[in-house]
Amino acid sequence: MRSRRLIIVLLLALASGLAAGWLALNYLRQPNSPISTSAPNAVEVVVASRDLPVGHILDVADIKVAQWPGDAVPEGYSSSVDEVLGRGLIQRVAMNEPLMPAKIALKEAGGGLPIVIPAGMRAVSIRVDEVIQVAGFVGPGTRVDVLVTLEGENQPDPITKIVLQNMLVLTSGQIVERSPDGEPVLATVVTFLTSPEDAEKLVMTATKGRIQLALRNTLDLDSLETQGVRLGSLIPSQQRASAPRPVARTQAQPAASRARTIEVFRGTEREEENIEGGGS
């Protein structure tokens, strides 16, 4: 009797195992179905489908709609593709980042660099090389100081001085120029965001002197007053040998004539007389 019960229990366990295996196998053979990630009360938010640079005009391929938790939507978000389509970016946008009004220009503003320039400011470009560009580390969004070195016939003692500080770099890239021989040459151009007054200083320094960019921390906004440095202070000139001081010559004074005293007897009287005479 006991052996019969044991056989029945083993048969039931085997049947349960086979049933569980069959169900698991069928589940694994089914095609993968998309998992719904929509949260309760989710809303549609327009985001970037890829990394987008400054000045880029948004196209259909740049935009997608994502489900966003209703209690965590960013303020001022766009819910329709038509709201952002054809507008230029005034700031860089990363993939899956919501396209916020603060980063998008108006439709009539267009695209490119002009939409990035605030009212009252200017964009000025200068040509640099790898050394001036701090080995390529000067890129969009970085801040630099501009140093200028002046030398020449009108500057007998060359000087290097910081003329502009905390300059924001808008763009940095290469352009193709022609050499005097007509050969194509790659040149690096850096574009700065400046005030009109600083734009004048930047063009003057790039034209009349040799400039160098000094990369600075983007969080460091302080300006420092410097006196600049002159070549003479780095390499002091040799001290001039002092000429021997002339010895004042005095004319020899003639020796004073020596007076002689003689005794003169007149009768019984004795007198002394002084007679002037030259030296013997």
C-alpha cells in the first residue's frame, strides 16, 4: 500500500515538472514583445533624437516624442513636433534631452551663428595655430584670456600683456585657404563673443602684434589687473663699467719767499731789519 502511494506521488511530481518545462519552453519561443515603459499619467515630451550642435536647424530626423512621467515634466516643455520644427538651436542639445524654449531660437531668426549672438554683442573671428589654440583645447564653450606681444622699431623694449580676459569661444574650426603658391592650406579660426569695445581691441592685437590664448577654468570669472612684462625685466642689461673719475689737478703754488733778519749796528745802537729774499 505504501509503495503504491509513493509511485502515485512520483508520477504527480513528474507530471508537474513536465508541465512547468513545457510552459517555460513555450514562453521562450514566443517573439519578444515591447515592454511598456509608460508611467501612469505619462505625457508626451519632444526630445532630441541625437546630439545637436549650436546653430543647427531642427529637422524631422532630429526630433522624437518620448513618454515622460506626468509628475516630472520640465517646465516649458514642447509636446508637439510642429512647435520646434525648423527652429535653430542657440545651445548644444544632447540626445534624449527635452527641447526647451531657452535653447531654441524663434522661427523667424533662422539658424547658424547669428542666432547665438545676444543683442549688443558681436562675434569676431581670428586665425590661430595649434600653439595659439593651446594644442586644440580651445573649443566652443571654453573661456580664454588674450595676450599680445608687441615689438618692433617703435617698441625698443618688447612687452607682453593680457589685453582681454574671460573671452567666450563660440566656435572653433578649420577653413581652407590658399598659400602664395596657390596650394590649399588648412587654417584654424576661433570665433569669440565680445562687446564692440573688446572687438576693437581683439582686431588691433591680432593685426599689430602676436597673440596667444590662455585657457582658463570656465567657472573662474574674476579679472585680474596685470602690468605686463618687458624683455628688459627678464634679461637685465649688463651694468655699464664706470669710467675712472678724473683727478682734479691743482696748480702748484710758488714757494713762499723766506725772509731773513739781519742785525744793523749804528754806533752803539743795535737794530734788526727784515730783508725779503728768494729761496736758496
